Amino acid sequence: MRHASPTHRTAPTHRPATARSHRRLGGATVLAAGLLLPTLAAGPAQAQPDSTPPAPSDHASEQGIDGPGEATMGWSLQDGTGPAAGAPGQHLGPLGTGTAIDPAVEAAHGPYGIDTSSHTTVQDWQWFSAVGAEFAWVKATEGDYYTSPVFSAQYTGATEQQMVRGAYHFANPAESSGAHQAEFFVANGGGWSADGRTLPGALDMEYNPYGPVCYGLDHAQMDAWMRDFVGRYQQLTGVKPVIYTNADWWNTCVGRADYSDVHLWLARYDATPGTAPWSWSDHGASHTVWQTRPVTDKGYDVNRFHGDRAALQELAAGR
């Protein structure tokens, strides 16, 4: 996502395993703010940052990605080109205007929510709640080298407003294994708990802001990487992650591997969600969440849940 002059952007953090800002207690991670973040009762230690990716590409820099860790959901879909210029569904349609939330419009389509990151300039979570946002995903990690410095504050804000909330991980398959990145994600806020309020963690699979579009992997290698992540995440938390992607990147970089048993969070900035990537549409499956548009000047995205509130609660329950 491209963002205009965020007030809370900070340099990416590269934390050694010993530099902990929180401590373990039972099945939760306790932060200074007193928030309980889902994690494991006896999970892996906080993953040691192993690598630093190359500098962002020229295109990524144009979209506001200034360094490692700055990538956010839909970053390459903002200017209507993306690495795959002219690809179907990659343009800003009627909903991709960057305007603020209109509760009357959004509520007419069922539950809606937001996703946030260190680029998000809106810090008033009471406002998000007041305009009707019912769920949120917050960026927690990227690759195995970045943890968001504002994750706990944003997660706390969503929690205090009684939102159903979760965390997301921006994948970088060029840097380390899927299992390793799943462990890093879970150890840094990306876990899940069966409290009815915690969404499964989301795996953000999209254009590479640091190099080749498909991270240098072919279809089989990308499929293997993602199954490594999904399997390890499920082993650690008891649920599969939600997969965030767009149809062009997925069909180009993954192909037709079957992921119809994994919830799809589809990005398409247009009047309709369009056709799901092959890995779902080939099997008669559709999206669970649709990212409809960015609010570019505030650094967050608007998302519609494909179902009613009861179905949203089912997702939070791990089903």
C-alpha cells in the first residue's frame, strides 16, 4: 500500500532473540500495555533475525517502501500498474478511490473491517469503531527480519474497541523457509487463541518488493514454501492461517495447486471481487474476505467479510 507521510513510520527493527519487550505467561504474551496477545504455551522462542533483504525495487520505492519491513498489503496495486502492468483486476475501480469509510455504504454489504501497519496514521480506534468497523488485521512481522514497532498499540486499540482482530505476516520466501517464518510470526504476535475474538493469522502472499515478482521460485517451489508455512502455523496454533493474495500474482507465481481448504482474503480494487485465483475457483471455492480499496492518505485498507456476523465469529473460532 502506498501511504502519504505517515506520522508513525519508524525504521525497521532487527531484534536479537534476547531483546524482548515482553515476557511469557501461560498461553499469552504480556506486553507493557497489559494486552494479552495470542501465542503458544510452550512454543518456539522468538526467532532470531537471520537476514536482511536487498533494498526495495524502484517500483516499491515509488510506492512508499523505503526499506526492509516497509511492505504492506496491496502495496503494488495502488498506481494501477503493479509489476504486472495491465493485469485484470489490478486497476483502481469505483471502490478504489482512497476515500474514508462511509458506514452507510459499507454496512449495506455485511461486516466490514480494516487492516493496518506502521504506515497507518489514524491512531483513534474509537473512530474506527464508531464508523462500524467490526474486525481488523494488524501487521506484525515480515520475513524473518522485521517486527512492527506499532503492532502492540494497534492490536490493543482494536481489542479495547471489542473488535474481532488478528495479525498478518508479509511473506518473503526468498529469505528463509516457510516453517521458519511461521515460527517467527507466532513468536511475535501472530498466534491464535480460542477466545472467539482472535482471527487466525493471515499470510500475505503478493508481489516481491525487493526483487523478482515470484521471489525466484517456480510453481512447485512456491507451493512447497507455502505448505511449509501453513503446516507449521497449524501445528503451532491449531488452525490454518488465512491467505491474502490477488489473482494475478497467485495465478502467475503459484498456479493451480489446491488451497480450497484455506480461507482466502482476496485483494481486488474494483466494483466486484471478480474471480478467485485458480487454487480456489478450480474447486468451486470463493473468498472469505475481500479487500476492496485502500484509504491512501491514512494508510489503511477497507475489507468486506463474505458472510454475516455469525460466520465472522465462526472464523474467529477457527472454523
